[in-house]
Amino acid sequence: MDFSHSHSSSVGEPRGHLLFRPTFRVGQDTGPIPCTAAELHGLLLLENIKQQVNQLATTVNLMMTKINSGLQPAMYEWPEEFQFPLDSDAELDRFEIWLADPANDRQKQALATSLSAVGGVDVKRVTWNVLSTLFSCILARTINWKGVNGKRAFHKMASRTLLTRAVRKCASTAQATETEVWRHAIRWFALASDRAGGRQERQAMRQAQQQLQQ
């Protein structure tokens, strides 16, 4: 939810009745949420609580991983060959080759454990957090599930297996099915063009085109 807001008032309206207008977003749809200053304060508190819950979920996941590992302590290890999130096709190609090499199996297990530590409150959030850790917004825009429109096909990538493994290593989503994880992955890649200012860029381009046509 975007809490950027504006306000308006009619002539002679007391300043105490100014309306703040945060916006909501559901899928591709957005719209204003008229509310008073007190209601806006309540929304901001709820957003803060949500962030705190996500942080607590991450902490709990780390603790549960350690408990479930018993005498075998979990290995939190990031491969030194890569900087995450990956942000170029060349880096992704190299990462996919690395994942396909059986000689890296131990490091792949450790990487899945490290990725699971990002946590989340449900399968959707854990899946999206893991993907955000692996791929930059720019790189994510070059990937989709089936590989249509000249993009990479995620369902054929070794990263897909790593994603499922990482989600299942997270204590809160240990019972997640492949279908659940893949469904949320499809959605995450579909929304990649809206992240990191992508939506604003498209709106600016449309406005510029409209001005040229006038």
C-alpha cells in the first residue's frame, strides 16, 4: 500500500476536515483511499506492525532451522563466486551452470539454507523474498515462466529447483507444494515490470506520447 497522499478542501471548509488520500493497490488496479488524519495514522501503524511481523517471522525461521537441524548445525553459506541479487544475463548464465554442476551440491544445499533465512509469513511471501534475494528487478524483467516474448523460461532453469528447496527449508513453509511455490513465482515475475519505478516510467512515457499527439 502506498501512503503518499494529497489533500483537498472546498471553499470555506475548516482545515480540520482536510482529507488525506493514500492509495491502495490490488493486482494492477490502484485507487485513492479517502481518510482523515486519524485514519491515516491508523493505516501507518498497521503497516508498521506488518513489517515487524515479517521481521519476527524471519527470526523464528532462523531459530526453527537451528532447532530442527539437531546435532547437524545448518550451514549458512553464500558462494563467493556470485554477488546477489544477480543483475546481468552473463551472471545468470554463470549461476545456472554452477547450479547444474554436481560438484557444487554441498554449496547448493548451504545456499538453499541461507536463502530460507529470509523468511516470511506464508508461502507467497517466502517465495517472493527468495526471488528478490536471487534476482534484481532489472534481471527479473527478462524472465517469465514459459519463456514467451523472448524471455528466459524459468520453468527450465536450475534456479527453479533451488527456489523450491529454499522455500521448503523455511520452517513456516516446510510443507509447501511445488505447485504453490511455482504459482507465486509466476506472479512475482509477472509483476517485475512494476517494481523499482517501472510503473512510473510507463506512465511518464504514455504522458509524453499524449503530449506529442496534442
